[in-house]
Amino acid sequence: MPLDWTPFVDLVRRHQRFLLTTHVRPDGDGLGSMLALSEVLRLQGKQTRLVISSVFPSRYRFLDPEGQVEVFAPPGETLRDAEVAIVMDTGTWNQLDKFGPLLRELAIPKVVIDHHMTQDDLGALRLVDTTAEATGRLAYEAIQALGAPLPASAANRLFVALAMDTGWFRHSNATSATFALASELVRHGARPELQYEQLFERSTLGRLKLTGLVLDRLQVCNDGRIAHTEIRRADYAATGATPQDTEDLVNFTRSLEGVEVGLFFMEQPRGGVKVSFRSRSRIDVARVAEQFGGGGHRLASGAVLETTLDDARAQVLQAVARALEPAT
């Protein structure tokens, strides 16, 4: 059933100052959606502030040439004059990281625009469609509901959101409706060839060296049905890479023939281990990730375990192995 954007349109019409954010370690969908919606709101005479709870990934810097997106620094006193808070591409507290406490305190209307299954109660108007292939689609719908024109720059940002969350239209969530929306964005001025060049043909030497380590550590278990690899904290200094350079590397685990679940373990610079889960079709990895306080989509999810790399690997491999067991 299509989302009813009427309450959102009403909030926009009645308020002037908007605070937008997306999840920690933001990707193309979160950043592209947030920047596109902010651009349209500004063209309607609104004021916007954009914040994230981690470093802006250098890979996506081209989406924000003006440097609008701020890295959140607690306690965030200068953000308290916002009249509406909009959370995009997540609906969980843990994905908001250090921005979460401020959001809890803000006694203002809140909106969640998201397509993930896993949702917490953020005390917000939920505009969530789990059938959407990307939050970029929902940002487009929000802009359409506002009756606002779509500038070429916003169309480019939405194209990146749509393309990156469908694996550049390779994943099963890319449908005929996805290609229709991509066509519409191109009609509004999106340039897919330029976005692709920025994203995939400008890797740093550090990222390529990190990719080599990831491939070298790739292992399979459970009769080749699980593949996993990892990144250790010291790898960033050794290769000259950054944590943001890990995006998409999990896909190598699922690319092996016969693998049903791919896992990517990443020691975090500040402690703990981030785990990315990928499934081909049968296993719902969102359910597995939820066992560790994470979540996401049926075929792509994530979680953070506050433990050592060895312990996280053992726990997660055991849980995935249980999920692979035939139903009794």
C-alpha cells in the first residue's frame, strides 16, 4: 500500500527549521536521500541542518561539494532550535550512535523515512516502506508529495541512492519499477555515467590494498555454505585505508559459488566488531542480526558486537550455522 505523505507535507508547511540525519557510517542511499530532500526543502524557503555521527566517507564527497553535512559533536546545543527532525534510512537507536541522546531530548515532531524492517520506537511519524528498494525512492515520493520541482543536482543524488542500494541494479530488489524511477531521474538531469565514475573508478591506493587483505583472508566453512573474511584495526594504518573504505567489500563473500551466507567482520577503531551479513535467498539474515542487536533487510543486514574479533566470529558463525539447519 502506498505511503500517505499528507502528515509529512503538513509538517513541512507548518515549520521552517529542519534537522536531517542518517545512520552512522552513512552510505550512498542515506547520504543521497538526505542531501536531495534537504536541497528541495531549501528551495522551498526552509532552513536545514544536516548531521551524521561519523566521518563523512570520502567516496561520497562529490555528493556534498558545499560541505553541508556536519559531523555531530555532543551535546549539539546549536541544533536545539530545530522545529522538525527527519531521520533517513534507519529507524533504530543504535544506528544513530551519539546523535541518539540529543534526538531523545528534542521535544519536537520527528519523522522516520526508511525502508528497513528493523525499527525502534523513536517517537516519530513513521514513513516506512519495507518493499522499497532504497530510501532514495521514498525521498523521491516525499518530494513529489510536496509538489516541488526536482533539480538535476537532487536527481543525481537520488540516482546514487537508488543505484547503490540495488548494487548498481544487480540485486534482486531491482524491479521494473526501479528502472522506471531511474529513467525518471535521468529525465530530470541525473548523469549515471558521471556518478559511476565517481564511485567506482576513483579508488584510493589504500582501499585497493585493503581489498587485497580482505580477499587473502577469505575462508569458507559448513561445506562451503558460509564464507567469511575480516578486517583488523591495524589494517588501516598498514594499508593507508580508512574504515569508510570497507563499503561493498562484504559482497566478495557472497560472490563465491555455493555460498548461501557471506559474513564480513570489522574490528572498530574505538572497540567492538561490526558484522555485515549477506544472504543469497533462503536465509533471512535480518533475523540472525537481530540476535546481536542489529537488523536490516532479509538479504542484507548488520550488527555490532561489543566483544573481541575472535569471540564475535565464533558467536556469529554458530548462529548462522543454526539458521542453515533444515527446519524440523
